[in-house]
Amino acid sequence: MPQPDQTLLWTLFLLFIGLMLALDLGVFHRKAHVPSFREALTWTSVWATLAALFGGWIAWQFGATPCVEFFTGYLIELSLSADNVFVFVVIFGALHIPRDLQHRVLFWGVLTALVLRGVMIVGGAALIERWHWILYVFGAFLVFTGAKMLRQPAHGVSPEDSRLLSFARRHLKVTGLHGSRFWVRVDGKLRATPLLLALLMVEVSDVVFAVDSIPAIFAVTRDPFLVFTANVFAILGLRSLFFVLAGLVDKFRYLKVGLAVVLLFVGTKLLLLDTVKIPALLSLGVVIGVLATAIVASLRASAREAG
């Protein structure tokens, strides 16, 4: 992507994200509640529409290729983020987090995830700029991860046997739920609530998924701005997407297979980087085709069982 004024681009985008987060927490979700399916679907549509408008602006300002790269990266990140929903359902269930408090955990989890992913993206871009061969390491890792996902359906962090959760319970002196608070004072001593444990698990889960997703998007584009913005739009839509998909997790049984195939594809693309040039539009078509096939196959399988 052309580099007109990267400082201005980053500043304006970060200001926009800050404004949207302030509106989300300070206006639309000031009180803890269980988002209805309609509300969650509306917010999911809002973030998808904003991503589409941003992609259109990229096309207008910089041309078709950066636009296609953004949308390809966005779809990869969104699909891998959707896979995170499976893990979040397990985390909230294991820690008995009420549905009306889950949005608060996800909000702060997403906010922290934005910072962590920003650091990982900047670091990844610096590594690639200095050592081109690291792209082959990314490619090999993605192929390995995709093959592992095909063999082993489970992916992510399990709260039941998490060493981090055991460590946190031992050292943070966990008490019961106290409304929407992460910390409380009991008999003059600071105690963690289950909300804090859930937040820690959500953060660990996101880091685990970021290890897969960030190398995957670098297979599509090496422009840090496109990588970061695709990540941001996917992550910010994750909270509302969680409440849309949480009750439908079992219906998307083949999503992990589709994600595994996508990771195999982008990993192979990185390994062939200097020998075979795969057009950005073809990459977008493959990603859409694979994910659409996985979703349709999942829904048909669920329909056959229900019938």
C-alpha cells in the first residue's frame, strides 16, 4: 500500500476506534445486561458494515489490491476470532459467569487484546523487514497448525486443566462474584472475583489464537496498517458475534475443518512466496469458498439430524 502519511493514518484510525469503544461502554452498554439476539446481530452488522466501508475507502484511496488484501485478512481474522467463541463458551461455563456479566469480561478482554495484537503485529513486521526468511518459518508453522487442527478438533485453552487458572486461584485469593467488579476487599484484604479469572482466560485464549492468526494475515499482506486494521475490525465485532453464535456452537461442527484448510492454504502460500505468486483476488476467493463450504456443510448436517 502506498505510504502517504502513515502517522496521520494511524492517528485517525486509533481515534476512531477510541470513539467507538467509548460509545460502546459509556452509552450503549452502561448497565450489565444480556444482549438479545437481535441486539447482538445488530452490533455484529454494524461492525461488518464499518469494515466494508473502510475497505471501500482503502480501494478509493490506494487501489483494488490493498482493498482485496484487507478483506482477505479481515475474513481470515474474523473466522479465526469466531473460532474463539467455542473457547469463550467453555470458559464462562466452567467459571459460572452469568450471561449479564459476560459482555463486561469480553469488553475489557478485547481492549487488552487490541494492545497485545498491536505489539505482536509491530514486532512481526520488524522481524520480517529485517529477516525475510522468517516468512518461511511462519508458513511452516501455519501448515503444522492446520494439519494439527485437522487431526485434533479441540483448539484453544481449556479452563478445566489450565495451569494459569490453577496458579491464579492459588495466588489471587479468589472470592465469589460481587456484581461486575474484578477486585473486591474482604476483611480489609484485596480479593479477585471469578470475573478476573475469566478475563485472564480470555486473554490467554486470544494470545493463543493470535499466534495462529497474525502469521496467517502476513501471508496476505505485509503492510502493518492493513494487518492491524483487519485485526481490529475482526476483534471489535467478536463481542457481539459471541452472543449471536454462543447458542449455535454445535451447529458449526465443520468450521474448524474449514479454518484448518485456510491455515494450510495461507501457510503454503508463504512457503511458495518467492517461487509462485498467488494473486490477492484468488486468495480471497479461496478463503471465502472454503469458509462458505464449511458453514453450509455444518448447517446441512444439523438440519439432517434435526429432521
